[in-house]
Amino acid sequence: MTAYEVWKYAHLLMFVFWVGTDMGVFLAARRSTDASLSFMTRVTLLHMALRIELLPRTMWKAALPLGVMLSRDLGYLPISDGAVALVWAFSIVWWAISMGGAYWYDKPVGHRLARVTNWLTGLVGVTLILLCLSSWLGSGPFVQDVPWLHLKVALYGVINLMVIWMIVAFDPIGAAFGRLAVEGSKPEIEAIISGTMERSTIIIWSTYALIVIVGFIGTTRLLG
């Protein structure tokens, strides 16, 4: 078994555990908006969704170093071992900060870590898009004659930006559940919860579609 086969298998698992478990997050979160359920049931569903979300959160960030390893082994990304180590180090720090923000989501430290995560995620997204544009123009770091890879990596960059949009769109639901605990179920509060979920659903399914497209491009190398 070659190193490339190992990284390719890990990359496949990453896609499976990213989308598969994230679907569980989506279904649990959506069910928590059902006003016919008791408050404790709804909170339990939401809490369960946030805990399950730790796995797709990990896989989404693992896509960066795993993609670098695959690209380098294929000869599409001629970078040094030191540069590879930096990518792994950044990815681990990015993941650790993100996991801290998710784990302590209901505490001030979690809110601070979440803000840092959003900045890092935005940085990754914009940087990858710019690097792919640079590579397409022949300035590297990827070789120029693999446009399918440029598109695949750029779309992963877009997915990172979509994730920030999703987080911002979903944010009002936390405060709404806080009001729900104090004031009980009211049409105004339920409208905020259901409306937030509906808006987030559009972004979530759009992100799933992009992930499927990224996987398709990587498998078929459609652009040659």
C-alpha cells in the first residue's frame, strides 16, 4: 500500500463522516424547533445536535491537510516537508480552537473561541480561493495544468465561507431558546426559532450540494 492510497482512503472517510454525521446534526436541530414538544425535549435535541456536530467539525478541518497530502503525492503541489508540517500544525490549532468553542458554546470562553474560529475559517476560505486563482494563472503553488484541482480546492474555500454564513444565520436560535426557557412558548419566540431554522436550512443544503460537487470533481477530474 502506497502513501497515496492511505491518504486517499482517509480522504474518503473524511467525506463520509463529514456529510453523514452532519445530516444527524441537521435532523436533530430541526426537530428541536417543533413547538409541540416539551421544552426539555427540545433542549435535549439541540444539545445532542451540538455534540454530534463535533465530528463533522473535525472532518471539515481535516480536509485541508489530507488534501495537501494527496495533492503533494500526486505531484500537483510541489512543497517542502516544512510547509507540509506548517499546514498540519495550523490545521490542528484551527481544529482545537474550534472544538473548544463548540464544547463550551454556552460559556463566555466558548463565545470568544468561536469568534476566533470564524476568523480562521474565513482566512482559510479566502486564502484557498486566491491560491487557486494564482495557480490557474501559472503562479502556483499548485501546478497549472490541473484546472479540476484548482476548482475543487477553490470550492472547498467557498464551503468554509458558507460555514461562517451558516453560523451567523443560526446564531439567533440560542437567544430564542433562552427566552423560551424563561417566557415559555409564545408565537413571537417560535417564529424566531422556526424562521432561523428555515433560513439555515437553505444554507445547509447548499453546502451539502457543494461538498457533493467537490467529491464529484475529485473523482472524475471532469475538467481534465
